[in-house]
Amino acid sequence: MAQIKAHEFAAFAKRQGTPYRIVLVYGPDRGLVSERAKQIAAKTGVDLGDDFAVLKLEASDLSGDPGRLADEFGAISLFGGDRLVWIRNAGNDRGLVESIAALSGTDPGSSHLLIEAGDLKKGSSLRKTVENAKTALAIPCYADDARGIQALIDEELGAAGLTIQGDARQRLAQLLGGDRLASRGELRKLALYCHGSGTVTDEDVLAAIGDVAALSVDDAIEAVFSGQPARLEAALERILTSKTSVFLVLRGCLVQFEQLDAMRALVENHARQPAQVMAEKGRGIHFKRKPVVERALRHWRLDAINAEMRRLSQAVLETRRRPQLEASIARQALLRTCLLSR
């Protein structure tokens, strides 16, 4: 089966050329799909600026003409050399899948076939056809994990001759991810903003790419665990005004309670001091939130933490059952937790 894991692509991209004439790049991160497809196209050796050597098609262009892909794949470049057929926005269209299955068993000659697709589930026809073909390669593209985001930060800021402070890096990592091209765009905007300064600070990150909605979500979570209902109300108003789902605050509070649950277990069951637990288990917490978390660690007991986790999980379920009341359900649940924190 010709496929590589998401984390293996970096090593694959460094190799000279590619032995595969048919390559499928797919995944939920459309920015990363596009970026990796461009890297694969460059590895084919085809002159990407030559319109006679490169044919770009939308998958919909082939829906009414099932034989066109075979014709284009078998065509010879007008001026000789390799040729690239590049298909975008592919899916599990039966005609496309059957054409690719037929082409995978033929001699490709000097042609390359590059296919960009969205999120294909395991066992889907297009993905299965490519993975089972000896002459084809499937490359998945999932949203950057923590390590991938850190590498992206180093790559873009390093290219601009910038270093970044630790607290700024933490903040930046929280604001990035989900779409590779969008993350690169934000990092380049930040690099331009900090041009000539040499170092990126937390204030720079907030000024250049601070997402008002994301920051309001963080502010709401901190308000809940700080026991500040007025601050919570203000943050929720900003979130609702920005058309952001208030569900994100519920989820963020659940994640924070899960972390507190693991940390508080060390306090109650292993006689550890809260400050010691924070030093060991709180390294990934942004420095500005650490006092809030440590206070919560001192005052929230395990039984209360577990009770709130169950209640917030039920609130999440209710927002899914009654989406028209999502804001009211979330506001009531969060305010109760906030008052308990106070």
C-alpha cells in the first residue's frame, strides 16, 4: 500500500524527485493540502510556468466527460518533457475513481497526475483506490499539532531574522492552527509588524494577530475560574457580538477542569503541595493564567471538580439538542461555575 503518515511528509519532501506518477493529497486542512500539493508538483521536475506542460482542472470539469482524464494523462507535452495533470477539489465521484483505478494499472509515460481532495474517510473509494495502487501515493494532511505549530513559528520567524520570547510563543501557538496557509499568513504579518526589532514580544503578538474572539474566549474562561461574573458577562457579550460560538467557552472550561482534576488528585491522594504540583504539571499554562489556575487548584476539591465536569458536559449536550438556546444554556452554566469559584 503506497501511503505515508502525516508526520513522514517532511522527510519525503527532502528526497530528490518522486517515484510515484499518481499522487493524492487529501485532508481537512485545505491550506496544508494546497501547500503540500505545490511541493509535490515541484518535485515532478515539470516546468510549472509552462502552460503547455501543466494542465489544471477542477474535478467538476471531468464529471461529464469520463474519458477526458485518460486522454489528458496520455497526452504528450507539446515541446517534449514531462507533463503534469493537476486536479483540484476531488471527491469520491465514481467516474473519477474509476478513471484513476484504470490509469494506475497503465504505463504513465512522461505524465504525472496530482489530485487535491478534502477530508476523505478511511475506506472511501478515492482514498482506497490510490492507497491500493502500487504506482500511486496517498498523502494525508491534518491540522498542525503542537509540534507542527512550533516548527512553523520557528521557520517563518527564523526566515525573517526574528527570535520570540517564551510567553509570546505560548500565546502565538494558541492563536494558530487549523489551516496551514492561514497560519503562515498570520506569521508573516507578525514578522512584518516586528521588522527590525529582532525579538517578538507578547504585546507584539496581541497587536499584530490577536484574535478578538479567541482572546475573549480566554478571558471568559479566566473569569469563570477567577469568580468574576461581571468580567464573564463582558467577555460573553464580545463573543456573541463576534458571532463566535459560546460553546468554545464551555469546552475550554471542561479542558481546564480536566487538567485541574489530574493536578488536584496529586494534592489530595499524594499529599503534594499545590505550588509543587503547579511547578511540575503547569508548564504548558500561559504565565498570565497560572495564578488563576493555582488559586483554583487550592480551592476546588476533587468531588466538586468532577461534579462541575458532569454538569458542564450536560450543558454541552443541551446546546446540541437545542441549538437555538445555546447562548442562554451556556451563559447559565458558566455563571453558576463562576459563582462557585468566587
